[in-house]
Amino acid sequence: MGNERRVPEIRFDGFAGAWEEKRFDSIAERITSVSNSATLPNVEFEDIISGSGTLNKNVYDKPKTKIGIEFSKGDILFGKLRPYLKNWLLADFAGIAVGDFWVLRPIESDSGFLYVLIQSRGYQYVANLSTGTKMPRSEWSLVSETVFKVPMIAEQAALGIFFRTLDATIALKKQQYEQTVNIKKAMLEKMFPKKGADVPEVRFEGFTGAWTDRKLGSMGVPYTGLSGKAKNDFGHGDAKFVTYINIFTNSITDPNGVGCVEIDNRQNNVRYGDVFFTTSSETPEEVGMSSIWLENITNVYLNSFCFGYR
């Protein structure tokens, strides 16, 4: 195998040479020491946020009475049960891994790099090869003997730091997103009059006076989606129609979430500012999901399982 096949496409400055091919069990040891320490925190599957490598609770506040594999700071917890759920954690504390975890400890390798490696496509492919069906588990005999490309320790460390920085940025953005969602929920409560009131609790400066009661029908008109169509009418044509799933999943309708249909002047064209509502779903609470159309595009219709409001 030539060196050109053992170097990454993108690389930090100052690093050169081919990556070395190594068996996984030569860069990571699987720890199996069992402990029921009453002083170390327990980490269970449900404590890890899938795919993020973060905890959803303070594990130090949990009871410390369960039996599991003892891990140290710098070890990696990898959920071998249903590995596609991506229950993994780079530990920055010592504790007890309770449940179907592998505890992986670096062997002359950087823990940050090893943590990134278990998230790679190559590792995930091997980890998901299982003889199990309902409850598949990763098999150490397969993973341990798999050969991976590994750089020198200095480059490993650089890669580990880089991806940990990305993880921290993602976590911060998620936190900011959740805070914004909570602000929106609070403002929806405070910026609309409560039952029996005619003014909202919170209001923009410059606005006074009571809100008035209006029937929705006096403020706009509803219209129907596609009608008179058969299955073979879809998938071709110069017109588009907004799909049900687009409306169901997006509060602002995605202009790319459309299907093809022939131009039909008998149908209702959607317009900028129209609001769409779902008319059916598998559960009652998912009926009436809404989405707003903010595009100026001609020959766009609405699917037959929703209605529009203008």
C-alpha cells in the first residue's frame, strides 16, 4: 500500500509522513476490572446524551451502589449494546460504568484521538457488525483485530484537541438553542393576553390599548390542497406541491420540500404569507401543525392532506 493512501486529505501544518496501520487492541486496552465502590459515581446508558458524549445529569448526585467496570480519567466508555445508539463518553473523572459498556484505555496513544477514532465511519462499521438481532452487541473479537490507520502521538493529540473544540462549540450552540426555545415559550405566554384579559403581560414600547376579539374567519380565508389527483399524476410536471412532511416538521416551510406535479389551473396556488395546517395525523396532538410559506414562486400547490389559510 502506497503512502498516498495512508495520509488524510486535510492535515495540520507541520505533520508529514504516512499514518501507521495498527490493530485496535494495540492502541486500546479493554478494561474489565469490576468494582462496587461506594465512593465512585455510576454512569449508566441513560446518563449519556446519544451521539454527543455528554452527560444529562450530575452523576455525583446519584446513588453509588451498583456494580460495574471501574474507569479512570482519560478512559473511554463505549456502549457495546446497540452501538448505533452512539453511547460514548471520554471520561474526565473516575467512576463505575454500569451496563453494557466497554471501558477503553489508550495504549501509547492519545485518549482524545482514540475517542475520535471510535466515532469514525470505519470503527462504527466494525462495531455494528453483530450476530445479534433484537439486541445487537459489538464483538470484541472483531473490533480488537481490526486494523486502523494511526498517526504519530503528536498528531493524535492535535486531532484530539481539534475535535474536542468542535464538540464544545456544538454543545454551546445547543445550549444557546435550548435557551432561545425557552425564551420563545415564555414570550408566547406573556405577549398574548391570558384568558379573561385584553392586554398582554409583556408588550413592545409604544403600543397601548386593549386587544379586540376577532374570529379567525374574519381575518382571512381558508383554501384546500390538491384535489382530483391520482397516484400517477405525481412525480412529473412543471408545477410543485408542498409535501405533508414539510409542513409537519417545519414552522417555516422549506421551499425545497416539494414534489412534482403537472400545472393545473383548477388548483389553488400558494402565496407568500400563507399558513398551512395539517388536517390528519396518527395522534390527535399532531393534528393542526402549522407552517408559514415565505416564498414568491409560481405554480406551487398544497398537498391534499393539509389546508391553507390566507
